[in-house]
Amino acid sequence: MITYGKQQITDEDVEAVIRALRSDFLTCGPEVDAFEREFAEMVGAPHAVAVCNATAALHLAMAVAEIGPEDRVITSPNTFLASANCAAFVGAIPDFCDIDPVSYNLDPTALEEGWREDTKAVVAVAYAGQPANMPEISRISSERGAIVIEDACHGTGGGFHHDGKEWKLGGHPWADMTIFSFHPVKTMTTGEGGILVTDNAEYARRARLLRSHGMERDAERFQGLGSDDPVLAEKGRWMYEMQELGWNYRITDLQCALGRSQLRRLPELVERRREIVAKYNQGLAGLPWLTCPGLSGWLGEQGRALMSSHLYTVQVDFEALGRSRTEVMAELVEKGIGTQVLYIPVHLQPWYRARYGYGPGKCPIAEAYYGKALSIPLFPAMTDEEVDYVIGGIRGLWNA
Ligand SMILES: *Cc1c(COP(=O)(O)O)cnc(C)c1O
């Protein structure tokens, strides 16, 4: 069975985890610090805070930006639940503006039209790894006093060209914070894991604090209750202060050891994904009942070379095929080809309808896209033969 996504684990990865397992620290140790440093360096950002998953990182981003019950957070409907749920975690209203029909990313024009006075943050998702139009989204948001959080969970190692320069996701100036996921189907993995990247030292400091119960151990930063307070006046190295209400969102040294090992191989992992995408683009071109993923105009042709692709989602005219998507997916499973539907527009989920009154018609382009969406296998361990086999399987749907 060729699944739609899968991790690649080498002997070096396994050895790195075993070394960590035999070391003095299973958590809060040197592997965590080193992973953060190396990841920050890879994207070209000053600060990185690694956590137990990207959902936790998105929650921390909301918390450190002080998004709360009076606020609205706009994101793309074509994303994983977590990009919107993070707003609900802090009591804010998650809201959705439509996507553009080429990149399937948040459309800046729709964002401008759907903007509401209480919007305090935009979560811009790099769907499938293609960057959203960050310079435009950043302009619209900053003019209106909102921050931008880039959900780059699909795009680790990717970037774009703009203003005569190459930028990495997480390292460009058009997002206040960027989030990456290390779930096994993503570009690189730590089993479960995520990271928050920012150029804002205060955001990073608070994300670190909130990752571990809001607990401060640095005496320099103690708030204290005055020297006459019987409990908090002592300043020993054992001392800790809870300054805010946080969570346990820590990641382990085992995971970060795996992360560091995967990070060393990231350029190869990204390059292999690019090769497979190029093969798909060629092998699936020219079918009147199928549309390959497009490239947004603002990225230019360089965009393709800099992209780190997580998904390959085609638009299929199931009516023309005379079968439902579910039937087609079952036929492909028979041939050993796993597919996925990414994504059901988040605003159409039962909880979102019940809680916020959203429903069909709110984001018509995302809804039409969803009706035809099919994500086909894309992961670095795929062989060329497997890629050709998937192409043959998809093309063969017409005659089946
Ligand atoms: C995977 C994913 C997340 C959540 O990542 P976890 O590490 O599983 O919590 C968030 N946003 C997007 C777009 C994702 O694909």
C-alpha cells in the first residue's frame, strides 16, 4: 500500500535517539536547546521554541500575542483544524476568508473584504507547502493593527523569492511568528512535535515560560513579593516562580535528537519531494478531467524551485468520471494507492456550525475546491517506480 504520506527513518536517526536515551537527560536537556538553535539557524530566525506538537505551538502563539475573548482571528478554511482551533482555545472567534482558486491559499482580496474591526490576528497557512501571499497579508494586517501568524506546518525547509531576495518560511519579515509541525506525515518528524519561530524576543521568552506552566527559574527575572515575603524572598538556585498560567507543552530530548538528525537531511527530503512533484506535474498534465496544483502568480517561476511540498492535491471532475470520490478512492485502494481529502473546509465542521453559526456558502471557492479535492501519495521514500505506478493508476481512472 502506498499511503498519502509517511516518514523516512534512517539508521542515523535510530542511533541519535538511542544516544539520547542513554544520556543524562530525557527531557529539558541539551538536545532540546541544540534542536532549537539549529532549526532557528536553518530558517534564519533568531528564536525557536520547540514543543510537543504544532497545535500547542499555535496555542502558545495566540497566548503570547494576548489574543483573547474580545478578538477575532481569521484563517483559511482549507487547513487542518488546529489553525482555527487555536483561536477558540483562547476564547477568540475563529473566522474564515475564502481561498484563491490557484494556490488554494487564503486570498488577500477576500481577507480585505472579510476583515472585521475586532480582527487581531491572521493565521496564514502555506497549504501543501506553497507559501500564502505573506507580503500582501502582512500589509493588510499591519495597516489594521493585527499580527500575522504563519502556519507553515506543510512547508518546513521551503521559501520564496520576494523583493529581490530569497526567504525561508519562518525567516522572512512578513510574519510575527511561524509554526512548523513534525508529525510523521510532515516534511521532517520528531514523532509528535512542533516549533514556534519568531524574531520577537519577548514572544519567544513568554512561549518558553508558558510551555512549562508559566514557571520562571531565572532569578534575574523573578518578580518576588518583596523582601519581607516569607516564601518568595529567598533567591536560591532551587527557587522558581509561577508568573502566568501555562501548560506542559514540553518536547523530549529523544524527540529533539530525532529532529536534529532529520534536520541534517532536510535538504534531501525537500529535494526528493520536489522531484516527485515534477514527475506528477508531467505525468498528470493534459487530462481534461483533472487539474494539477497551480502556482500563485506572486511567487514567480522561482517559486517552484524554492517550495517544500507536503501534499500533491489534484482537482478531479468526479461527475465526468461517473463515480463518486468515495468510489474512486476505494478503486485506488484496490490498486494499493492511498489517497486523502485535504481538507474539509473547517467552517463546515459540526462544531463550527453549532458554535459560530457558519455554514455552506461562507467560502464558496474553498467549498467547490473541497468537492473535487484528492491528495495523492507524496513522501520522500517513494521510489520512481511507485510514482509512475500512482500516475498510471490515476490516469487509468478514465477507462475504468
Ligand atoms: C499538521 C498540521 C497542524 C498541527 O500539527 P500537529 O503537530 O499535529 O499538532 C497544524 N496546521 C496544519 C496546517 C497542519 O497540517
